[in-house]
Amino acid sequence: MVVDDHPLWRDAVERDLASAGYDVVAVAGTGEQALTRAAATRPALVVLDLQIPPPSGVQVTAELLRGDPSARVLVLSASGEQADVLAAVKAGATGYLVKSASREELVEAVRRVAAGDTVFTPGLAGLVLGEFRRLAAGGPEPVSGQDEEGQDGGRPRLTERETEVLRMVAKGSSYKQIAERLVLSHRTVQNHVQNTLRKLQLHNRVELTRWAIEQGIDDAD
């Protein structure tokens, strides 16, 4: 689904995605339309502008994912401001592109987000990771020891391979890069990520990255 309040821009994005082979099941020009049409069509991925008539793109993102945690949201916005980027990511967006991106960059971002990767306009990924580190630095310290459910310090027990994959996810590696680095198939990497999400009761790679940073997993050798 494509959500943008500018008809020419919305039509152009819809046309680009359709020509790339994607099925655009709905378009919307306001936050209210987006939520109504998403409920009716259940899109797997939403390309969304932040500055739309109410509710805002951030609110739409949170509401969409509350109703369908498996959906993906790729923000396509004219703003590259830190506050906008962080608000979108904290709401659950898995990607963020500024509108200066080319058609090829948009199509590639949609492909990667649909596959479960996190995608950001160059320069924004470091901003997001830095914010997660800042939040983690103020969080509670992990508890040592094991609880009676076999969790290490309140942390669900992950296999060595799951931890290795998680560490690379937290550092921003794509599934393809992880598969090549660990000499695994793309499907095996996806399975490890899905198993980890299930164990941690998380919904997407953004939440997974935040959890890994809070636990210090991304800093381990």
C-alpha cells in the first residue's frame, strides 16, 4: 500500500512499484484512509509518508503494526530530521528513505524491507543505532544467574548460532551478507531470525536490534 497526500508523488510511487512487479493493493492520502484501507486489504508492506493529514505517519505506523505485527513499514519522507527518523523507528518502521532517493533505490529498499532487512538512507542508520545505544546506556543492568525457566539472567536462552546471527543483525548486516559470512543459505538465516524473534517475543528486526544492544550482544567479539 502507498500512502502519501500528494497525488502526483503517490501515483509515481505506485507506478514504479507496479512496474517492478509488486501488487499495489491500495493507496491512501490521509492517515485515516490508510488505516481503513489497510484493515480491508492487509498489505504486507506499506510505503508511507510521515507528513500526511491525521493521524500522522508515525501514528499510522504504530497502529498498523499493532493490528498486524507481521506487516512492514517503509517510510518515504521529505524529512531527514533526527526527531522524525527516530519517531518512525520507535513506532516500528523497518526502513526510512528520504524522497531524494532514486526509483532504483526505492525499489531495492522495498525488496529488502519485504525480505526482513532494515533499510535507511545513508547516514541515518548510524543515527538510529546511536540512539539505541544511548537508550540502552540508561537501562537496567542485566541480572546474572539463571532462572527456573532456563533463561540466563532473564534473557531467553539462544543457541550459539542464533546469537551469532543476532549480533550481525544488530550491526546492520542484511540476510544476504549474514548468509555469505556464515556460509549458510538465505532461508537458514531467516529461520534463525524468526526463531529468535519467537523466543524473545519480538515482532521485527528493529525491536531485535534494540534488544541486542540493550543486552550488549552487538559489542561481543
